[in-house]
Amino acid sequence: PELLAKRPDRPWNVLCAGCSTGEECYGLSMLVEDFARTRSLPPVRITGLDVSKPSIEEARAAVYPAARVDKVPARWLRSYFSERDGSFAVADHVRSRVSFAQGNLADPNALRRTYDLVLCRNVIIYFNDEVRDRAIGMLYDHLAPSCYHVLGHAEIVRERTLFAYRGNSIYQKQPKANLS
């Protein structure tokens, strides 16, 4: 609702950094589908980014074995998947707003657009301090003003001049302090 109030007339960009095989990206697309049932939304573009080429290929295929969708709500299974030979394929209308790219958050050129929401859950815990700080800085630079960065529960942004902690691993982008 906050994003809809701030940006009702332009596409929303969402980044899932460290998207692995795409489940989080498709889950977000399903949330958008549900949200759009009662509201008129602008286009939503969800980008999944992962360093692993095999993971990206699996994400693009969007077909998952039954064991990987066993916690998906029954309503979502009926509405957003089709069953094929014991596997579940994500519906085209859910897939249509999701794209995937291979990239590494340690690479300063990995991101190309500004995002309204960044999910980077359980990724930066694997980085050393220097790479973690650089990746968080890059995510900050590619996040729209006052928008949100979501981390995993074990991850913390220590640089509070960039982000304000809003609870439950959610951080809000703050304006950079003028140091001159």
C-alpha cells in the first residue's frame, strides 16, 4: 500500500538478489497477483539475480517437484500452478512479470536499474566484511528513495546512516548524509 501511494503511475521494480532457483521471485509475483485483485496496479517487474548459472536455468524453467511446493497454500497451487507428471509449473501470468539474470553482488556492475524493493535474504552472510559493505552500498545506490531493503533474519546492516531499521529484517533507505 505504501508503494502504491508513492508511485501509483510508474512501473515498480523489485530485485531478489541471491534468488537461487526462483521460488522467492515467483512467490512475490503471486503476492502481486493477490494484491492486484482489489487494486489497480502499475506494471511490476521482478528481477531475480544469482551467481549460479544452473540455478538461473532452473528458475527460468519454473517447474518444481512436489516436495518443493508442499508448503505453498492450496489456493495458490490451484490458481498459480499447473501440475505436470508430478511436478508443478508456474502459470504464465505469474511468470510474465519475472525475469532472471546471472550476476554477482561482488561485481559493482551487477545492477542496472533502480529498485523499489530489494530482497537480499541469506546472501550477505557469506561475504567477508569488505564485500558485504560494498554489496550493501551498491544495493543502497540502486534503491529508490525511502524504499525498502529486506535481509535474512541473521543479517544486519550496521551502517545506520544508509538504512533505518524498521523491524523484522526490514531496512528503509535514508538520504545520504551531506559530508561536505
